[in-house]
Amino acid sequence: MASNAIAETNDHKAAVREEFTRQAQAYASAAVITDADRLARLVHAIDPAPTDRALEIATGPGYVAMALAERCREVIGLDLTAAPIAIAQRTSRERGLNNVRFELGEADHLSYGDGEFDVVVCRFAFHHFLNPGAILAEMCRVCRPGGTVAVEDLYASENPTRAARCNRLEQLRDTSHTRALALSELIAIMGLAGLEVERVHSDRLTTNLEGWLTSAQTSTDRAAEVRRRFDEDLRADASGMAPFMRDGAIRFIQRTAAIICRKMQRGE
Ligand SMILES: C[S@@+](CC[C@H](N)C(=O)[O-])C[C@H]1O[C@@H](n2cnc3c(N)ncnc32)[C@H](O)[C@@H]1O
């Protein structure tokens, strides 16, 4: 598990900005990211009140923030990278949403006060953090006692060797990928942050290898290495991603979990 001693380095933030500037347009139109049912499931699980103020960290093109804005009084979406923030601003204007705004900022040093938000959420970004535990602590700091902290992310195998193989494939595809945690690790960091885990929803996405590489605009040599490793994996499933052939194309499974937590009140 990541230790609190590791900080998000400037080099890593530069890699994140480079990837998500290059990928911004493709990412913003990816089916799994725009999927209205998936967004509705997450918002339903969070179940915000109409009076709530919500914060989405690492908002990217802002779909979670915009889905929350349909239910909350006010929403802020924050991200390190300017290109997806610009897409989020444009999309929210087009949708006529005037209770959501998007800001540049760093999830490990949030500029908001303690307990400012009723809901703090992060989707599909923990696997880009060097120290997810430290960022979770920041999410908890800005959430009011009794409020909701929710994290949705990919998760890796409980078997460390398979998890390492899966994370290597992800890193070859996208240099800003750090590590998808195992589901038990994700839940453990929630407990260490003092959160009460209220609900866990898991899901399995069937992903087409070539579409996955294209959406990240993976370089030719890295993509060749990913294909070679998946070819091997078709026989062994050494990554836990369960690759298989359908209609002449390699597909594999990405597992995701949404973990909905409550920040404990003092004395609870
Ligand atoms: C895979 S995208 C997820 C976007 C969005 N949450 C969604 O579900 O569509 C990851 C995002 O995390 C952002 N990010 C990564 N590290 C960050 C950090 N330390 N602070 C703020 N944003 C960060 C990236 O810029 C990128 O937009």
C-alpha cells in the first residue's frame, strides 16, 4: 500500500498534464466516460441532498461534476490539466448548467477550507496518483463531518504478481498510470482515513484492446509491447485481465468499484 511519505512529484504531475492534454478530446468522448447510466448509478449511490455543495477532484471533462449539478446546489470540478477543464467549461455552458464551475488545481493541496463540502468525489483518477492515501486525506479534510466521500476507480487483482502485470500493461499504455490498487487496498485506505464504508458497487467493463490503445494515443513501440503481452496473456491470464478473442479482436476485462463512504462525526 502507498505510504504517506510519497508525495505527488512535479515530474509526475508533468506526465499527467502531458497525457491528459494529448488525450483530452478522445477521453472526453470515450463511451465509458460519457455513459449516462454509469454516471446516474454513481450519483444515485451518493444520493446528494438538493442543498449540498459538492467537489469533484480530478474532474477531467467534468461529467461527474455535471451529473452532480443536476441534484446539488453547487458543484466545483477541479483538475491539474487545462485541456479537459476547458472541455468541461464548454460542455457545462452548452448544457446551461449555472451551478457548476471548473477550476485548475492540485488534488494533493486543495485550496478549500476544512469541512466546506457535503460531498467530495473522485472517479477514475486514483490510479494516476503516487500517493492516493494523501489525496484521500485532503478529500476528507474538505468534507464536513457526516458528509460523503466517494471514490470510483479501476481495481487490480488481489494477487500481487497479477496486479503488477496488469499495472505494467496500463503504464505502457499511459505513462501517467501509477498503480490500480486491489479492491482490499482501496477499502483499507478508506478505513485508514477514518471513513466509514457505506456501500461498494463493483462492475466489469469489456474493453477492446485496439480502441484502448487508440484512445490513449500510445506510441507505436509501447503499443507493440502491450499487444505482445496481451497475446501471451491470452493463454496464461497472468494479469488477471482475462483477455479473450472476439470477432478477431483482443478484448479484456477492467474491474471497477465505486466506494461510498461517510466521514465520521466527532465522537462517533
Ligand atoms: C482518467 S481522468 C478522470 C477524469 C474524470 N474524473 C472522469 O471520471 O471522467 C484522470 C484525471 O485526473 C487528473 N489528475 C491526475 N492527477 C491529479 C492531481 N494530482 N490533481 C488534480 N488532478 C489530477 C488528470 O489531469 C485527469 O484529468
